[in-house]
Amino acid sequence: MRWPQALLGAILVVGPTALGLAEVGGGVYRDELDVYSQFMISPMIILFPVFITTACCSGTAAEIRNRFVVLVRARTDLRSYLATRMMSVALGGFVLGFVAALLPGLIAFGIWPELGAPFIDPVVYGLAPDEVERNALERVNYSQLLAFGWPVYLIGYSSVLGAWGAITAVAGVLALVALKNLGLAMVLPAVVFFVETMAVALVDHPLLGFMYGAFPFGLDQAPIGIMVLPLAVAGAATVLAARRILGRAQRLPALT
């Protein structure tokens, strides 16, 4: 990963926490989950797929633009090259997504109570301490895991955002090898992310949106089947697209 991509990855990881810390003093919160939600609804979440594709897929775009793939075709099986590239960016996307969720969570759940839990006052919401705990379990997607402790919840949700990062990165590579227009290919995963989210919101099913699937804050907790459906659909669509593109690797215009 070159330094511009590394910088983008660092911004994705640190940015939400920095913005959240700057904004958290403007409200009163029920508990640490509310503080974490404040971190994770940063305006930067809109740019999540853009950061992921730029950080993880710029190397592939450069190889295609510089005709490096032509040399690859002469030395190795093109499908093996593509499969290796997809696994590499999937790992990178997963790590970026995982850490982007983990870091603010460690601050909200681990450090915030040690600072005296500033700005947290459940009484303002008419909640007793035991009621806050029950409320948190039913508040947002995956917060049921708080029943097993905040580390379990944090690792679970971080893994979910990591999976979204992996899917987005692989989708970026697939777009790059399937389209001749590299600029369009780099933004296509973000376009799909946003268009799908807006489309399901327009038909009054916002819980099915990819954006809400990745950042489940601000809406009520969904049933478990609905909760995982956006991730399952996006993952299945990406796997099917990858299989199709690998099968046509020798005939793709971008690789010839």
C-alpha cells in the first residue's frame, strides 16, 4: 500500500473518533453505547465505501492503467492473479473496517468510564441504571451482544463492518476488471451503496439499506433476519459476480 492509500486508511480509522470527540460535548447520553453511536454516525460514514475502494483498489487500478496485467497474462494464469488480488484487497478492506469500528469503541466503552463518564446522565431520559442496561440490549442492531459484555459486542460489530469493508474492496476490483473506464469503476461500489440505500428508504424499508447494514445507528433494532439481510445480499452478490468474472477473465476488455 502506497503512502496516499495508507493516509486514506488512517483517516478512515481515526477520522470518526476525532470528529466524535469534537461533537460529543454537545449532548447528554444514556450510556456508553450512545457515546459510541455518536462516534459512529460521523459524517465520514458517507465516505466509507469511497475510502475503502481508494485505499484498497488503487494499486489494481494502477496495474491495469500501466498495462502490467498484459505481462501477468504471459507469465501466469490470469484467474489466479485475479483471485489473489481479490483475497488481498478483501483482507485489507476487512482490517480497515474492523479497526474503524474498534478504535472508537475502545474509547467509548473502555476509556470513557475511566474518565468519569462525562455527558452521560440516564436520568434525563427517565431511566434507572438497570433500565439503561435493558434498553441498550434493544437499542440498535447487534447491541444484543452487550448481554455478553461490551468486548463481545465490540468485536462482533467490528467484524460486521470489517465484512462490509471486504465486500466493498472486492467489488472495487471486480468493477476495475469489468469496465474500461477506471474512474467509473472506482466509484461504482459507492454508487451502488448509496443508490440501494436510498431506493429501499423510498419504499419505506430503510432497515434493508446497505448503509444502515454497515452503520446500524439511528434506527430501531431490527429482527435478526432483517439485521443480517443487507450484509448477506451484498456478500452473495459479490461472490456471484466474482465467479462470473473469474470465468470470463481471459475475455475481459480491461485485461487485454
